[in-house]
Amino acid sequence: GAGVSQSPSNKVTEKGKDVELRCDPISGHTALYWYRQSLGQGLEFLIYFQGNSAPDKSGLPSDRFSAERTGGSVSTLTIQRTQQEDSAVYLCASSTASGPQETQYFGPGTRLLVL
Amino acid sequence: AQSVTQLGSHVSVSEGALVLLRCNYSSSVPPYLFWYVQYPNQGLQLLLKYTSAATLVKGINGFEAEFKKSETSFHLTKPSAHMSDAAEYFCAAIYGSSKTGNLIFGQGTTLQVKP
């Protein structure tokens, strides 16, 4: 079956522009996670969705970052007024439910470069 | 703070040699533990996970890991390395205090396999 997909695979933008990153989770997965992978910080958690609600936004690095999920499926991560330190690979993962017993399946990521 | 530590950012072995990648967790209460592999320009793939059912966990591609509470460790091993094992490996944990099940990652270990 289809795995987690993300688009675009690569994005180059200029400092100060807004960007939107998309994640299509595995069908039927209610839990969705966004992570960021950068050279300086490694892999870090950004935000978690259960259905369409985001009970945990603690990992978002600043108020320039926001995310939403609609229809319990597709999620969009938006970065406003991008900065060079936002350059990273943004990974999305989904699982059948939240909790440690559930395996998170990762998408291929969106590689963001802010010039 | 709860964390995961991977000793050695770079490990190099010869083809056919033993692979040993080290991982330690920080809590006195054992978390759920995972090993993921990342091939270039791809997302993370689950190798194996520990959920307290058994201390020796077997995963895909011939990898296994042993949970040792006394050492707060979850090292990954493979008896005989193949060239195709060259990749980056991440140890991760979900601590019991987590309400969302988000993964906390180690810094990663790049495995090089020499012919």
C-alpha cells in the first residue's frame, strides 16, 4: 500500500518568503507528527496531531511556524518569513494511533533551503 | 531532560565484520526504544523496537538489539556487515511521560562499510 508522501521533495526559497510543506499520511492513520532534521540540531519533534487537533505544539521553534490538518488526513506545515536557520529536512510521520506501542512511518521528507 | 545518546557519530567496519552501534537512554524508568535507518535522500525506516516484551529484539536485515536496564543501553548489532548496510542509524525513545508519543532521537551514527 501507499506510504507517507510529502511534497515538494525540495524547496528553495528566499529569506523572508513564506513556504508550505505538505504531508499525506497513510490512509486511516489518526496520528501525525512533524519532525525537523538539521545539521546543528539533529532530529527534533515539531508538532503532533490526533485527528485534526494538535494537542502538542511544544516543538514549534517560533510563532513563524504553524501547522494544520484537515479531514483527519492531509497536513500542511507553514513557515512564515523564512530565515536561513529554517533550512533543514522536514519529515512527516504517521501511525495508527498515538502512543509508544505504535510504529511511526516516515515520509521521504521535504528538503528546504533558505537563501 | 530525557534524552538519547549515541556514542560515535561515525563507525567504519569492513564487509563481513561485526557491526555495533551504541545507544543509551537517560531515564531510570525504561522508555520504549527504537532503531531507525536512513538511506541517502530517503525517510526513516524502522529496524526494530523494544516494548518490554523481550530484552533481545530481532529486526529486519539481520539486525538485533539488546535492552540492558542495568546499563541503560540498547545497542544495535549485526554479525556480518554488508555493503548495503551503509547508512545513517538513529536510536530513538518514547518516554512514559510523553502524552503524545513523539520520538526523541539520538544524534545519529553514520555506518561506513569498507570492501
